[in-house]
Amino acid sequence: MAPMRGERGGSPARGARASLPLPRRLIRQIARHVASSGRSLRRLEVSGKVIDNFDDIGDASDESDLETPQPAVACGGNAGNLPPADHDDDLTSLSWLQDRNLLRGINLTKNDMEDTKTITSQVVMKVASKTPPPVARVPSPPRTPCKAPPSPPASTTLTKPPYSFSCLIFMAIEAAPTRALPVKEIYAWIIRHFPYFKHAPQGWKNSVRHNLSLNKCFHKVAAAPGLGKGSLWTVDPQHRSTLLQAFGRQPVPPAESEPEAAALDGGKNAPDPQLFPYLARRLAADARPQPGADEYLAAATVLAMKYGPAVLDQLPPAAHLVISRCARDEHSYSGGGEGEGGGEGEGEGGCEERRTAEALLNLAGVRCEPPPAPS
DNA sequence: AACGGCATAAACAATG
DNA sequence: TCATTGTTTATGCCGT
């Protein structure tokens, strides 16, 4: 592979830190996200500024640039307490569902969310790996979403979401920290994220229940005491890949509106539905794992969400993000993976999917309820 | 044309 | 009793 742009020999982190193009806290967050996904972030390059010593940054305890806004995303549990990198990655284990909200430590405000609507394509991902770049997810042609007229909020929020009920239910359940929701909460989640259903005919709730009952992907679990009537619904782990594939079958916004741009350039009042096409498109291309893609998505989205599009706009037109991974991560041929579970069905691809799904769902404003108190 | 997936509607039972 | 939840059946649309 030809040397990547901006690749240069031994640029010490200390040198770069003198003029970091991004707040250190944000860099730490990106590094933590990548670390939490079980990978190694070797270097991050923005506009030629290379940060390649994340230990230094990550260990820094200074919070001088910590201006955490009031969180609009109420994340339960261990905010800022990301799981260790050696987290159990067994696909059959549900533990990741419990504690792997990849961006749990990142607080997003409503403004952060709204700012994403003008994210541009000025950030270009380049993966330092032997695998080909995920061209399917990072289109090369330049886009000009900023110049595009904003979509009328009403048309984006009151049109029926292009997702099947099973996908909506899946998203709702996956958004819950415990990955289990009563029907009522599923209703609430759908309404919250797809305002269309606020005024939709009542039949849709019947459809939700119908789906829950009929779809083998969803299972009832014993109702928690005090829950009242009804049960908790969960996603059957064995059918999870089926639901992910269903995501891939969902219609994606027409090409003229550029999916990524549309995903982030959506309704002013309710950006969430506009983000999900992004997720759908991401998952639709999940036939093979695309190492680095989820890191890119998370990093780029974090950039825009956390600091607004200005962070990206202020970069030179040729600015680009480079997220490189340790070379040893690419040695899939040398031992058949990490040997930490992996399962035989989803394999690494499933990990990528779920990490991206989690990250994007979180970023999409999924409101996490505090986990139930241990009994 | 057949088939599968999906949405929608409706009826009904169970439950709090 | 009523509202909610859960199950089941039926029907039609749409894409393959």
C-alpha cells in the first residue's frame, strides 16, 4: 500500500500536542472509543497534525478543556467508565449489551445533535491497513451538502420512516441499556425518535405487538417485579444477525441526497430519524468487516456532534482524518483472529456491526435509562 | 404466477 | 369495568 497522505516518520505526540487541531478531550474520546472496540489507535491525523501517542493524551488527567455541557443524553451507569480493552468479546455473551455503550462517556447536548445536520464530507477516512478502504461507506466523490437547501422539518419528521416495524423494535430494544423493554417503552422510543408515529393512526401499536408476537427474533422474558402488566421484550441473540440483515434491506434515501449527508443533514427538530439511514446503510454493507470503518464513523460523528460542524468546516478543504490501526491487528491470517470467542456465525463482522450499531444508536440520541438496581 | 416479507386490521383472551 | 398486553388470523401490497 502506498504511503498514506500525511504519513510521516516519527512525529512525536508532544510535538503535535503543541498545536493540536482538536481539543485534547475529544482526541481522548476518540482514542477511548477505538480502544473500547478492542482495537488500537496508533495515530490520528487531522490536517496534517499527527497525534500518535494516545497513552500520553489518554493518561492526562487535566480537564482544562473539559467543558461538559448538560447532557441531553442521559446515559445510565458508568458514564465515562469505558470497559477495558480486553473485554469479553464472545458473541454469544450478552455482556457486551450491558456495558459496551461505546460512547457512554460522551455527553451530547441537543445542540450537538442539531449541529450534525451540516456535517460535511471534508473528513475523509484513510485506514492504514492491508484491507481495502471501505469505499462503499466512504464515497469518494466530493459532496456539497452544506450548499444544499435544508430539508423542511415537517417533511422529514412526519413522513413514515423507511423501516419495518421489526427494525424499529430492534432499534428500540438495542437502545436500552438492559436490552429489554416493555411494549410501552418500545412505543415511547419509536415516538420519540420517529415523530411520525405521534400522530399516526393507532394501528401502528397493534402492528408493533403483532411483530413482537410473530417475529421469532423477539422474545419475551419474565417481567420484572413492579413492571406491571406485560413482559419485557428482548432480541433473540441467535436472530440478531437476521435483524441486522433486515437493516440492510431497508430502503435508503435516494442517491441525489447523498446518504451520509442526508443522514446528518436532516430535520432540524428531529435529527434522529435522519441518522438511522446512515446506520442502515452502514449495516447494509456488512457482508465483510471493514476494519476501521466503525472507528471512522464514530470519530467523525463525534467530531461533528460534540463540537459542531465548525470543527470540520474550519479545517482546510483537504483536511482529512486518518485513523490508523496497529499492524498486528491486520494479521488475521496468522492465527484465525483473537481467539476470544468470535463464534462461528457472525465472526468479526458481527462485532463491527454491533459496535457501529451501538455507537451510532447512542450518537443518534438514544436515551439510555439507568440500569435496574441489582437485586 | 408464485412466493415471501411486510403492513394493516380485527377478533379474542389474559391481565393488572 | 376498563385499558393494556399478547396472540392469532386474514387480507392486501410489493418486490423478487
